[in-house]
Amino acid sequence: MKERHSSKPLGSTEEALHRIETPCGFSSTADEVAEGIDLSGKRAMVTGGSSGLGIETARSLAAAGAEVTLAVRNTDAGARVAADITASTGNDRVRVARLDLVDRTSIWCVPYFFVGSCHFRRL
Ligand SMILES: NC(=O)c1ccc[n+]([C@@H]2O[C@H](COP(=O)([O-])OP(=O)(O)OC[C@H]3O[C@@H](n4cnc5c(N)ncnc54)[C@H](OP(=O)(O)O)[C@@H]3O)[C@@H](O)[C@H]2O)c1
């Protein structure tokens, strides 16, 4: 794999920190950012993954081998996007979870998506 990201010590005061250098900039696409990176065995969650930038971010993560969860309000739209991403990347580990970021119950349920069912009662 070609080394695209390098890590150099910052200096004496912050020896524990490292500057991350990347060839990517404002005009870089998600595919360019992910180029040469193997995300096999990694999990990614993309909020807003059923439209706009979220779709292409999720697609790039899936193309790099990650298991991707689209965290969306509209799960029907999410399912359509997941199928499209699987078709275009060959990665069938693209899932959909319901998430509305203005609904605390919905947010609390997200971790349970990974470990089991969620049955919080709305108060
Ligand atoms: N910094 C920059 O240069 C730059 C450039 C472009 C965009 N952006 C930002 O990047 C973000 C995405 O842009 P975009 O063009 O992809 O916008 P978009 O197509 O409108 O997508 C926004 C996504 O957020 C979701 N969303 C909105 N409210 C939500 C909520 N309460 N809970 C869960 N999901 C919610 C929407 O879901 P629904 O489909 O259900 O509505 C939609 O999927 C925006 O915040 C935009 O301002 C920044």
C-alpha cells in the first residue's frame, strides 16, 4: 500500500502529539481521501447517509472495505441507498439504522442497533 499520510513529531512541548500530513485539500473527493486505505474490519456510521454528501461518504467508506451503517431518519430511503452502494462497491455490509438527531430516544437507541433491540419508552 502506498503511504499517503505521514506523521511527524510536533516539538518538545507536545511530544505526545503528532502532525498528520495529507495530500488532500478542499477540492478532494471522498474517494481521493480514502485512496490506498484499507478499512476492512472497521465500522463506520454516517449520519445523513441517505442523501447528498452522506451517500458519497458512505460509498467511499464501503469501497474501502468498512462495514457501514447509514444512520437516517427515512429508513426506506436509507435502504435504497444501501442497496445502491452495495451494487456499486460489492460491499454487502451496508446497513441502515433509524436516527433522528433531535430525538433523544432515537439517539439512545443507536448503540443498541449494534448489540440488540431497543425498547425505550417515550416519557
Ligand atoms: N463545509 C463545507 O464546505 C460544506 C460544503 C457542503 C456541505 N456542507 C454541510 O454538509 C452537510 C451535508 O450537506 P449535504 O449537501 O449532503 O446536505 P443534505 O443533502 O441536505 O443532507 C443533510 C442530511 O442530514 C440529514 N438530517 C437532517 N436533519 C437530521 C436529523 N435531525 N437527524 C438525522 N439526520 C438529519 C438529512 O436527512 P433527511 O434526508 O431525512 O432530510 C440529510 O440526509 C450539511 O450540514 C452542509 O451544510 C459543508
